[in-house]
Amino acid sequence: MRAMVLVKAGTPLQPLEVPVPSPGPGQVLVKVAACGVCRTDLHVVDGELTEPKLPIIPGHEIVGRIEALGDGVTFMQMGDRVGIPWLGHTCGRCAYCAAGHENLCDVPRFTGYQIDGGYAEYAVAEAAYCFPLPESYSDTAAAPLLCAGLIGFRSLRMSGEAARLGIYGFGAAAHIVAQVAQFEGRRVYAFTRPGDADAQAFALSLGCAWAGGSDERPPAELDAAIIFAPVGALVPAALASVRKGGTVVLGGIHLSDIPAMPYGLLWGERVVRSVANLTRRDAADFLQLAAATPIRTHIEPFALGDANTALDRLRAGRLTGAAVLIPGMA
């Protein structure tokens, strides 16, 4: 099969012909119809996440249909459409797994990081970590739901009942979360790179109450803020815009160093908390919500062989919405 492979961190992906994998016990083989390009993929490729299996096929927003079943898989059938997300395996035995916090598992494995992912024509995954997808979404539209949507959903839940929500970094996750938040009756304030008029216009087109640069203060005090951009300097900026008792949620897996800041920004029982991975319950809950919510995922399609171009565009902040790789696209 064709695959885009990371051989050495910090170098471009290489287009290679590799064997089609075979599903082991409890696994399924999926023919990939679409795979979203996530900022986490960029952190893996750029070496900012330091424990990949190399060589590795990136990609963890995978949509496809089951082509083969491993031994013991009885709750899925050939031809079923499934989504494969970031969380690919947990031990089920550590204290975190036993307490229902499998996102904090001591020995997890992640798709596109330790498990070959979806920048390829086929992928193997543990059936227990695959999910049926709402039929109302096409393959390409569904792909960003599997990380941008899932991590955004977990971040939104960690923000509490915030009526006025700020979102820093208006990319793939933010454009989904903004729609879910408004569906729940919240007002959303979008923060983009300073001077990025296109991103601000995009946010306003999705119904955000306000859009401006990350160096600006919103017109109203926020109850909570979510930071998706991997920029530590946004933490004090967000705290300065959040009311006493409010929460700043760090929604990314990687963040540059948080600069020194006056204690006054944190004082007043403001809370800063991170989001770590996701649970299978998050996936089930979010995909059920997505089936009932009129989320419009904004997609820019790329051929599989153009994965490096998609990553370059994401790195430079030149994407509106989400990039999606399509193996069958010429």
C-alpha cells in the first residue's frame, strides 16, 4: 500500500510502498477513506513529541470501512464504517484505568504515534477503540471530529458552564467547538493571530459574538477560555480576560513555555488546567452529540501524497478549518 512515513523526526514524510498490515486478535483492518491532519501530527513530525515509534505512519483522525476482522471481534462486521482516534490502547489495569480515567493510563499507546496511523491506504486498530460514525457526515466531514472534535469537546466540558467562552487559536478544533458551544447557548469570543482578518471573518461567519487578535481584550469579561494554539504566552493573556473564579483550559498536547507572570493574573480563584488525551466515553458522548448538532466541518482536501504540503500549511497557519488527506484523490 501507499503510505506517508516519518522515518526521522524533523524531516519531511517519505512516500513509501509498505505491506498492507494484517489484523491480530481483537483488531480490525480498515481501508482508509479519509484522514484528518491534526496539529498533534505536526508535533510528532517536528519532534516536539519525543516518544514516537520510528518509522511511523502518522494520522489519528481516520475514517474508513472494515475490510478484515481479527480473531475475537464479534461486535463489528465487514463493511462497517468506523472512526479511529488518537487513543489506541490502554492497559485497563492501572489506577487511572480502574477509576475511569483511561486518558491518563500509565502505559497507553496512541494512533499515529506508537501505532501506525491513517496517512496510508489501510490501517489496523484495536476494535474496542474504534467508533461508528453519524451517517449525516461524509467521510471527509467526519474526519476532524475524531480529534479536533473530541479534544475540543473534552476541553469544552472542562470549561464548566461558561456562558461567555473565549477560544484562542481558531483552527480545526476551535471551529467545531464554537458551533457546539453556541448550540448549547453560549456566546463565543474568538482570538486569532494578530491581524489575521481571514480567520476572524471565518469565526464571525460561524456565529461568534466577537473576533479579534490574541493581543486584544474581548468586549466582555469571559467566564472561561480554551487555548488551542501551542503558545504559552497566551496563558497570561487568557487569564487577564477571565473573571474571578473562571477557568483557562489548555487544549493542546504541546505548549511552549509559559512566561513568568504576576500572581495577580491567577489570584481570585482562577483555574488553569490541561486536557490530556481522551476517553472512549468522550468519543461516544461527542459522536452522539454530533449526530444531533448541526456541526459544519470546514474541509480542505489533499491527496495522500500531498501530506507534507498540508502539514506545511498547518505549520504556517494558512488553513481555514481542517486539512483532510484522501487516499483515493488524484
